[in-house]
Amino acid sequence: MIKIIEEIDAEKKSKVCNDILRALPDWFGIEASIVDYVEQVKTMPFYTIYDDKKPIGFVALKSHSIYTEEIFVMGVLSDYHRQGIGQRIIEQCEHYCKENNVEFLTVKTLDEMRESSSYAKTRLFYLNMGFRPLEVFPLLWGEDNPCLFMAKWVG
């Protein structure tokens, strides 16, 4: 049975984040980034998706203003892709935004200027979830990793 639980414990957030990101090398292959995510999620709203008692996905949200929450980092184990898990995560994020009177949900992902079949699927997923590409920041993550900023109005 799939369920979403809000995690409160900082160490549990870090463990779930670490375990899932390391299981997704096609998306999260930069060691310094993984370490940074694992540390930063400790203080963020964080939801774990479970299949029975097994963590299969998670999302951490970062507040930028009273109007905006960002999907700071999100991951779903590959065996669970294309089963509606990501959609449920986005719905949880939207619910969080509405409960907190937040109008926009944003996400940053790899832009198409850098070819990646994994990230092409990620961009399509976000488009299908109602996010729209707003701007590319070619140097935010370095020359080899152009950042695409996407947003969705949820207010």
C-alpha cells in the first residue's frame, strides 16, 4: 500500500534523501550535490512515500517567500516510475501550498541545452503536471549544467 508521511525527524529525512538519491545515478551523480541535499533537507518540510514500510520516494520543499515554495529535491526509485507516484508527490506539494496560502510552486531542473534522456523525461513530467518553463540560468549550476526554472500557479 502506497502512503505519504510527513517526516519530522531530521536524521530520518537525511537518510531517506541519501538512500534514494544514491539509487538514482542518472539524475543525481554529483557527490557534492548529494551531500548538500542530504544536509539541507533536515530543516525543510519533507514527505516520504512508502510502499508498505519501504521508502520509495520523497520530496523536500524550500520556502522562498510568502508566495513561493520550491521543490528543492525530489526522487522516486526507478522501479516505481510511471506508476503515479510522482503525481501523488506533486499533489502533496500543492496541498501543502494551499494549506499555507502559497500561490506558486517552483522547481529547477536540467535544461535541454544539455542532452540527457533522464532529464528529458523529468521535464516532460513537470510539463504534464502543469509546470511551465520560465527562464534558463545557464551558469547557476555551472557551464555543464544549465538550469531550467519552472513554475506552477497553485493559489
